[in-house]
Amino acid sequence: MSLGHYADLSKTEKTSDRLETILPAACHGRVGALFIRTNATVWGRFDSDTLSVAVREHPEEGDVDLIDLAAVHVLGHQGMIYALANGGMPTGNPQAVIQRY
């Protein structure tokens, strides 16, 4: 999978750049490729039981880097991770995925 594949699927439900979509999909092994901006951090919490995501501008006690957490889940389900410079990301967000079903 590549950025070209992301572009081809970008108008479908098989892509997303929202952590509220990415983390539940990654947790359930439905992410084929995760694109992450190098050195990006998004603080917050993810509840794997309710699949709820809370994103924060500044970390609070108990928060984790949600991009790192998504990467752990993607790798745990044999997905691919692509680290890209800011200008190389397919969207303006620091994370984007191609989902598999």
C-alpha cells in the first residue's frame, strides 16, 4: 500500500485521518496501512472497551500518545506503518489510514 493507494481510496470509507475512526479500527485489526507524521504527538485516551477516544491539546495525567498507540495496534495485527515528513502526509492531520475489511 502506498500514498497513491490512499489517494485512490480517499473518497471512500476505506480511508480516514481521524483518530476517532483510526483507533477503533486499529484495535480490531482493520488497518492495512497507517501513515504518521514523524515527530507528531497527539495526547489523549482510548478506551478499548467502549472504543471512545478523547484527544487533548496538552497531556493530562494518564494520557498516552494516541499515534503511538495506533501504531502498536496496527503492528500487532500485521499492518504497515509509514513515517512521513509533514509535507508528505496525504492529509493535513498527523495520522491517516487505509482500512482493510
